[in-house]
Amino acid sequence: MNDSNGLNFRSAPRRDTRPFGRSGRAVAAVGQGTWKIEERGESAAVDALRRGLDLGLTHIDTAELYGSGEAERIVGKAIQGRRDQVFLVSKVLPTNASERGARKACEATLARLGTDHLDCYLLHWRGRHALADTIAGFERLQQDGKILSWGVSNFDVDDLDEVTAVAGAPPCCNQVLYHLQERAIEHRVLPWCTANGTALVAYTPLGQSTAVYDGGTDASRTLREIAAAHGATPRQVALRFLLEAPSVFVIPKAANVEHLAENAGSPNVALTGADLQRLDAAFSRGPQRPLPML
């Protein structure tokens, strides 16, 4: 699959990194998500994650929720001997996010991952524990070197304002649902993150339906036409659209090695202004509404 310059998107991905919020780290814009990765079987999942690292997908996201810790254990196997290559993120369940509970949960996560620290630790979504308690737990973990930065997930603007007021600074990261067919965050959440130096990490960045990539709708045809013009795939164009915002990172989960290479090649797609306008028209962001989440 070559463009007019002979570049093969699958075998020669450009290693695209960008600043990850207030962490001060340059992190791969395209990473690897691990939700339900345990369903593939340990060997296949480990092989896929390692192949992703080979392709430059060194930003790995997981959570204690995923497979009740099984995903973290698989990630730990995949990064053995390669920990220094990885920007490793995990998430604490809201039920565990008291000051003391966050520490205990983090230590269990580190044990499953086989590492002594996380690069970023997120509150998976807001729960019953006061944000002040959760942040106190995060700050203690940071002081002890068990996490290098912290952030949140599934936070709308009001929540982001509150966590910033409590912490005295914006969170390093906000991980939210964002893909070409679900653009609600572009109204308020994405502008807030951009203005406050918070990395926005898009989970499920390819959506949950494959129909848009090979369907017969006008939007699907537009996506395929733009992909064909660039010698790319529709999925690469869909990811590249999200990456146009410099504060955005994407963490797609790959179903197979071919998808990993496809994901890794998405930064190579140079969308034009006309392409972006066509995609914006074909996949409307819709009206402002509460933050969507899975």
C-alpha cells in the first residue's frame, strides 16, 4: 500500500511523538489500548503488544478493571525487558480511589505489571470518594516515585474545573471517548484540555462499528475516497483526523498484527484542508451534549 512517493504505510511508520500534557514527556501519539485484550488469549495478546512496540506504539494503556487485572498481567509479560521503551498508563477504579485505597490499588497494579512505577495513573471515572482524597493519594504515590504523573478519565468540563481547583493545577491527562462518529468532546472538553495543557487521550478512537469503514453511506464513501487519494486505509484516515489536534493521543486496540501496522502508519497520512472540511461535513460533531462514555 504505497502513496505517490513510494512510502509504505504499514512497513515504514513515522514515529510521531508529542508532549504528554504537563508530564514533560514526548509520548507516541498512537498507542495501544488493552480493553478486553485478555479475550485473545495470553500468547496472542503478548505477541501483539510486542509487535506494537516494534512499530513505535510505545504508549500502552491499561486498567485494573480490564479482565479484573488480567490485562495488566498480560501487559507486564509483554514489556519484560523493554520497560524503558514504554510510556505505561493504568487506571484506578473509583471504588478504590480513596487516599489509602489508591495506594493499595496502585501497588497491586505495579505487581501485576512487574514494574516499580507507572508513567501516568488515572482515575477511571468519578465516583463516591472526594477528589481531594484521590488527589492526595496520587500525590503521595508521586512523592514515593510509584507514579510519575496523574490524570483523569471520563471527566467533563465541570469536573475538570473542580479537579484543577482542588489540585491547584490541571490534570496531566483526560482520557475520553472520541472517534470520527462521536465528536461531542470537540465542543468543550477538547478546547479545555488544549487551553490548560492537558493531554487528551481518545479511547475507542475507531468506534465500535466497522460499518463506517466499508459501508455504503455517503459518509463511508467520503472516508474511502479520501483514503484512496492518499494511498491509505479508511481507518488510518479516521485516526489521523483525530490527531490533527496537537494535544490528542489515540489508543486503538488492534485485532491482529495487520491492524497494528495500519494504526502505526496513520501519522503518515497528510490530510489537506479540503480533506478535513469533507470529513467535518460527512461526520458532524452534532449539538453540544453531556460527555459520552462507555
